[in-house]
Amino acid sequence: MNIHSSSTVAVSAVLVGDVRIGQNSRILHGAILDAGDGTITIGDYVTVMELAVLRATRRFPLTIGGHCIIGPHASITGATIDDEVFVATNASVFPGAKLGRGSEVRINGVVQLRSVLAPGDTVPIGWVAVGDPASILPPGSHDEIDAIQRPLDFPGFVFGVDRSAPDAMIQLTERYSRSLASSNPRED
């Protein structure tokens, strides 16, 4: 862990593993920054608000540039977030996603895995960004979202599991369980 002396971490925040925090950043109450077997890098003047969950793995490090705000209850895993980005309350950003400088993901917005949000783009409240470059679609567009999302291959990209395998969910959950066990050993 490497936290700049000018930054503050609330006593109820949880930091696990290789977490690096730049100057004048604030990690608020209940936030969880879990680097697992990877790295989380937080830039200067970043605020991670209450109950946000930030995760990384060796394969999917998480980098957040400077002058960003991560809203309460946001969930971000293994993404690259450029400078001056706003990720609002309850927004989700998935592995391999890239958010360009000055972009915004508003309340309940989603940036799907491997999706690239251009600099200055906005994902409106409750909308979904999917693809590279990202198409930004309203939540009622399930078939259109699925048509773009399916080839991005969440189970294959994240877990190395063939979606069409009859035991795909069994393989996926067992791999995930092993991965979490190795990066979060018991503390008896």
C-alpha cells in the first residue's frame, strides 16, 4: 500500500493489497478498494465516496486518473479511467472498460466490459454504454445491448469459460471462488 501523506482514508474504509493513492485524494466511509492480486492506482485529487467498491486483479488492474469523483455505491472493476471523470451514484464499470477524459457515467449508468467511452461522452441516468467505440443505449434496449455485448464475451474474457459449455456456470463459479480465495486468504 502506498498512500500519499496529503490524502485521507476514512477509518471505516477497507483497502486490501497493492493500493496506491496520489496526493490530496479522499477515500470516504465504507468504501472498499480491493486490489486482490493486482493493483489499484488512484490519481491526485480523487474522491471515492461512501460504499463505493473498487476491485482489481492481476489481469485487470484498476487505474483512476486525477481529479475524478467516484460516487456512493459505485462499482468499478479492472478498468482504466482517465482524468476528470465522474462516475455517479450506483454506476457500474466492468473489466477492460476505458473511460475517456472528462466523461461521465450518471446515476445507475453502466459501462460494459471492454467498452470504450470517448473523451467527454456521457452515459445518461440508467443508460448502458457497450462496445468499442461505445454505443450509448437506453435501458429498454435489451436486444440491441445484447447484440453488442454478447460478442464481448463476459464469461470468456473474464473467466476463460466458454459460454456455450453445458457446465459454464459451474466452471465460472469454481474459478471465481479459487481466485477470490487466493487473493483474500483467511485471517484466523
